[in-house]
Amino acid sequence: MSARDAISLAIIIFAGTGGELCVTRTMKRIGEVKSFYPHHLLRVIGRAFRSGWMWLGIGLMTLSFFSLLMLLSWENVSFVVPVTALSYVFGAFGGKFLLGEHIEPRRWLGVVLVCLGVLLVCIG
Amino acid sequence: MNFRHRLHGKTLFLIGLMAVFGALGDVLLRKGMKQIGAVASWHPAALLSTFERTFSSGPIWLGITSLLLFFVAYLLVLSWADYSYVQPASATGYLVVAVLGYLLLGEVVPRMRWVGVLIICLGVLLVGGTPPRTTEEG
């Protein structure tokens, strides 16, 4: 993996994970979506877009998206997408320390296996 | 059907939609960027030209549409399920990406990469066996 690829990957992971955590924070505050009728969904989306955290999340996810486009212009998708699974490490830590989620040992083991898989994808 | 089964069923359904739309979106983006060509210069004029070609590409817009559908499913599922559950569980999309990359784009996927993807899926199965929510509502 070249330095150029590594920088793009770091932006995808950090901006993407940061964005997802911001969006999660917004949706958790709104509460569980119990009705899937279009007008109810539009009301939920409207409430979400009145949150500053949602817009910060979208900004970070946009940055991640452009970095993904650049990396996809250089490398195959069957390499790029699995490698971005490194974000699981940051996702699990972010979920635990920023959102107060309880991560069970079994879930940690799953995250570790995902990381091992990513390593093999890189070697392959 | 009790509350826990209903919650688990709709969570798995939306994660399935996320896997399909997410993977299809990424494959379409790769198809579009392959047609446009590698970003080779950081000169503003060259970047602007790449930007214009990117957003006048059919596969890129189809990819973005697919990723928007992924995003809607993602937002809905995050309203009740933990982020650290949803994010790893949606990793089944990695297998779909590898298969679609191989079938639709003719990418060469080495054996080691297939093994890596399957191990990712094994991790996903372990993660999927845990409760979707561990924090209090509200």
C-alpha cells in the first residue's frame, strides 16, 4: 500500500467514523423509529436535519466520500472496501467511550476477527 | 411475536438492505472512477476537471443513489440499535462487494483475500449474536 493510499484510507476511516458517531448521536436523541409511513419518516428526517450534530456528521461523511472516490480511482473495489473495515476498531472504541455502549467480550472477539480478516485482505 | 424478536427481525432486515445497497454503490463508484481514470495530479485545474467528469458520470450517480438508500436504512436502524452493533453487523457487505467486484468488474481476487473476507463475515456472525441495544431508551 502506497503512502498516497494510506493517507486516503486514514481520511476515510477517521472522517467516516467521526461522521457516523455524530449521526448516531442525533438518531439516538430522536428515539426509535416505530412507524415506516412516508410522512412519519419525513418528520423524523426533518427533526434529524435540525440538529447541528447531523450536519457535522454529514460534513465529515462527505470528506470521507471524496477520499473514497480518489482511492477507488487508484485501487480495485475488492481491495478498497474490505480495507476500510479497519474502522471497526475505532467504531467499537467510539461506541464504548463516546456513546456509553456496553461492548460484550463476544462482540470484541467479532471485532478482532474482522480486523484479522482485513489483514489477510491486505496480504492477499 | 414478542418485542425482542420483532426488534431483532427488523434490525436484520434493514442490515440486509444496507449490505446490498452499500456494496452495489461501492461497485458502481469503482466502475465510474475506472472510466474517469486515476487522479494523477493535485493541480486545482486538474482536480476541478476530475470533479466535473465524476459528477457527469452515470455509474457515479447510480452509485450515489444506491448509497443514499443505504444511508436511509442506516439512519432507521440506528434509531434503536447500538452503533457498535450495526457497524460490524453490516460488514456482510464486504462479501457482496468482493463477489460483485469479481462478477461485474472482472477484478482478480486472490485466494488470501477471499479468506480474509470470510473471516470478516465470521466476525460479523459473532457480533450478530449479541443484543441490538445495551443503552437505555431516550
